[in-house]
Amino acid sequence: MKSNTKSGLIGLLVMAVFSCAVVFGSAPLYAWIDSFEQAKKATGPQMELKDGIYEAESADFDAKGYKYKATLTVADKKITDLVWDGFNEEGIGKIQLSMEGKYVMTEKGLAWGEQSKLLASYVIEHQSLEGLNMDADGKIDSISGVSIGVNEFVNLTTEALQQAAGR
């Protein structure tokens, strides 16, 4: 009976030591991560932007017959407007088609054009693409209501931002 009590106390002591190590050892790590995140927010965009209008377009039509384009406007070194649209072979955009009810993805969610505008608003508000973390399918969960794939949006907006930064 005494060896069971002794083993139990040793086990409890080992658990207490490891628990303290995890709690006290992780606090500096969390503080560092928090300070890093705060520093990123305070610095804004990572590149200085030149005023102008910049466009980036996908090279080919996708499997559904759309070619995407991002048009970025910079004024006073800040992103003031961003439009992302996908155009069919006739040159009609998904924003227009979805607003007219001619491009319907789902009856319950936001129209494609509304989702495109939410993405653009995010970039304008944050002055960067930072925080739009995509999963393997090109989906994000950082903007409520956005369910469309954003690979083309991120790629083309990045290209337009690089143009605005003179890179």
C-alpha cells in the first residue's frame, strides 16, 4: 500500500512540475507572438505605394469560362479602391451577372459580386492582404459571408500591389 502511495505522489509531483513548465514557459512565447502581431498592425502595409491605377489580369480563362482582373487605385500612398471581377468571353463580369441574378452560386449565401466587394473592402480597410489566410482549397474564414475561392483574388491583388510598389 505504501509503494502505491509513494508512486502516486511521485506521479503527482511530476505532473505538477510539467504543468508549471508549460504554463511559465509558454507565457514568454505568447507575449512575443502578441508583440509581433501588434508591431505588424502598427506598421501598416509592408511597402510604400505609388499613386495611380494598377491592373493585373489572369492569363487564361478558367474551367468555368472566366478570366479574372484586379484593378487597384492608390491615392496619397494608400489603397483607396479595389475591384476584383471575373469576365466571361463576352466581357460581362461576374459582379454584374450576380447582381442581375444571372450568376447564382447558392440561394442562401451572398451573391458573388457582394463577396468580391467584401474582399476589396477588407484590403482597403487593412491596407494589405494580411490576415486573409487561405486553406488548401483557397477558402478563407476571416471575412464573414465570403465562401468563394480567393486564390485569383490574392494572386492578382498581390501583383497589382507589387506594381504600385514599383517591384
